[in-house]
Amino acid sequence: MVKKKAIFFDRDGILIKAPVDKDNKPKSIKKVEEIQYVRGIKKIVKKLKKKYLLIMVTNQPDFKRNENTLKNIKQINRKIEKDLVLDDIYVCYCKNDKCKNRKPNPGMIFMAKKKYNLDLNSCYFIGDRWRDLGAAKKSGCKSIFLDYDYNEKVLYKPDFMIKNLVGCLKIINA
Ligand SMILES: [Mg+2]
């Protein structure tokens, strides 16, 4: 069976805009009404869909931190999946890095690999935080980093850097 290729997308800051708090750290929106798509994303998914599976891979610890309801989070994710016509979504609700699925751990990517028979070396992970880069590195995907200059250390070196999201189309052979 021929192996498939996928683009993994982080959610906050990549598919949808992520608000930043007063310390310049990104946050997750709380309600579906707050969804604002990142500029260019609809064109990007349309273009990449021809050759790649499109999969969202997101940490959403707000429920376990008592900062949002599971219902709200699921509603947001369902709307994004539908609006952008994604092939699949993987969500980790854990707040503890011991979880093998919580990025930077690669569990969600490995689940997708198994389900879709992916060749991870031909896959890309687009993210805006060090956790995304870690998950890409640990799974063997190529990482594309959109740097918003958040107030946090970037603990892994990305394979590619972009200044705006549409820049990914120059990197990925679509
Ligand atoms: Mg993000």
C-alpha cells in the first residue's frame, strides 16, 4: 500500500487567530463566535488538499484547567474542521506533559500515522510554538515555524521559518 502524506496544522495561531494575554503569551478562544481565521488559510487548505491529507493537531488544556467547558472546545473544533474541510482532527485535553499525546510529545501524530498509513518524512507540521516543533521533531515530520515572537523560549530548531502563513506554500511542494 502506498504511503500517504499529510500536513499537520496546529490550531491556535495557525488555523485561527490566537489572542495574546498581557504577558504576550497566546491563549485559546473560549467560544465558537470568537473564531477568526488566519489570513490565507482558506486558500492554503484548498491548494494543499490536492496532494496532502489535512490534519489539525492541538493541545487544549483549558477544560482540565477549569478555564473552559468541553462543550465549547468541541464546538470550536467542529466548526474549524467543517469550515476548512479538514480530513481529521486530534485534540489532547491534558495539562500534564507526561501525556504521550500532549505536544511536544508526538502521540497524536503517531495515531494519525497508523490510521492513514503516513510517511512521516514526507509530512509537514505547521506551528507557532516550541511544542509544535518538538512534536514534529520527535515524529520525523518537517517543521514550519510561524514566529509571532511570543514571550517564550523556542526550545527546538525549526526546519523552516515563515513570516506569514501563506509563506508555507513556497516550502511545501503543492
Ligand atoms: Mg499555536
